[in-house]
Amino acid sequence: MKATVSRHAHFNSAHRLNVSKWTDIENKEYFGPCNNVNFHGHNYELIVSLTGDIDPVTGYVYDMKELSDLIKNDVESRLDHKNLNLDVPEFKDLNPSAENISKVIYDWLRPSFSSKFTIKIKLYETPRNFVEYFG
């Protein structure tokens, strides 16, 4: 019997959306205020979901305290109160869009879980804009 468990977390980060191969005008036209040379920030809301079998002994799919600790150590500590473009090596040459941030988070977390789990990353950049990444 399968079930999905989810843990909600949050972090605050600044970034600038910019394609280095484009001109300043092209970047400004495409990304608008998200291309601000002085960066801008978001209060990101993150939901990490694991789908797997319910353990017949514990009744758990996964220990939520362990999931919480993994998110704090592998995600929040790397992204919270950071400038993604300047402080996070993964975004040195990768545009820190919500889509790319979700993929990076997935890549950080995936090695911590057995392949028997399906992982979904849901990242809210604003209350109305979010991305889901499944790997």
C-alpha cells in the first residue's frame, strides 16, 4: 500500500534572472523587473513529497523528523538568506529560475533516499506561482 508524505519548509533568497548570451535589452524585455541588476528577493515556500510503501511495523512511509532534518541541512542551509547568483555555486552558470531551483533541490535531496521512493519538489516563488519537479 503506497502513500505520499510531505514536509513544508521555507527560505528567503535573492536572485537575478539573466541570460549571459543575451543583450541587456533582451534580458530586460524578457525578464522585466526580475532582471534587476541589484537583484530581488522571494519568500520561497517548499514542499518535499515522498511516495512509497507504508511500513507495516511503523506505519510510516518515511520518518518526518528525518525528512525535516534533511531539508534543513541540504536545502535551507544552502539557500536561506543567500543571493543565489553569487552565493550558491550551482547557479554560477545556471539561471536561478524557480524551475532550476526546484531541480537543484531535487538533485541535492535525491541521494538521501532509496530508489523505492518517488520524490516531488513543489516550490512556490509567490503565493500564485509555483513549480513542481519530479526528476
